[in-house]
Amino acid sequence: MDQIPTVIGLLICEQATVEQGTKNLSLINCFTRKKISDFPSSPQRFSVVAFLTDGFGAIPLEIAVSDLETLDDIDRFPATITFKDRLQEVRVVFRVTNISFPHKGAYDVSLFAGDNILAQHRLHVD
């Protein structure tokens, strides 16, 4: 039976790079605030990295970026991961691309497994 994982951490970074040979993960410029000059913004890019454990089976995940003023989703980014054993730690990199922020303010970056919210991270855009 599939088991929803536990989140160890959730980070927003300018870039996340996985080295080919070692599979080491380098996180570059992790942030909670993003400066943008014009609104609605030009398309933005960043990575959301989730560290997960205690899951089992094929788990559909999704990152949702929501406007906290209107509670509307700006965009969603899906992925599916497979846990082979419950002690396994999995790192998932979501590439957020072509997202436009409609205005300055607070946004929520949420990680879902199906309908279950696993973690949230606040992002301030100004």
C-alpha cells in the first residue's frame, strides 16, 4: 500500500543543480523574497526543492504557487516519485518556469501529495 511521505524540508532557490556522476545537489541563491520591477511580471524561473522520507510506492506530487491576496493558484507543477522503502530519503526538484506574478505581495508555495498538503513556504514579491 502506498504511503504519503513526510517532508524534511522545502526550499525555493534561483537554481538547483544535480551533478551527473555523484547525484550531489547544489542549491544556489535560496530565498524567501523576490524583487521584481514591473507588474504583472515578466515570466520568472526558479526551483522548489523538497526533501522527503517515510514514503512508499508511487506518489503523485504537485507544487502550487498561490496568490495569498486572492487565494487563487497562479500555477501548478506536477511530478511523480517512487519510494522503494520507507527509510529512503528522496530529493525532488521542481522547475518553476514561465510564472508571472500579477502584483506585489505574499504568495504561498505549497507541496501536495494528492489532496494532502505536505508543506508550505511563503514567498514575498516586491
